[in-house]
Amino acid sequence: DDKPLILKSNIELSPDQTQLKIHHSKLNDEGMYSCVAVNPAGNATQKLQLYIGG
């Protein structure tokens, strides 16, 4: 949701920052997640809307 990711006890970012894992997701984990890749050739952004069902 255009806010920096805050790592919490249930959110894990891999050491090389290529994978995001959300363990035991909760309703407040819902939202738009964006991944931005940047290198000398340019940049790319991928967005994902996460919904939590009950």
C-alpha cells in the first residue's frame, strides 16, 4: 500500500531479498505488495494484491 515493508515475527525476507514469506497470515497483512528490481539495465516493478480469507 505504498508503505515500506516492516518485518515482523511472521514476515520473512530471504537473505538475497528475492523471496517474501508471510507465516500465519493475519487480516492486517492484507494489502498491495510491490517488488522493485533495479540493475544497470533499468528497473521493473511487480505488484500483488494479497487477500486473506477466513
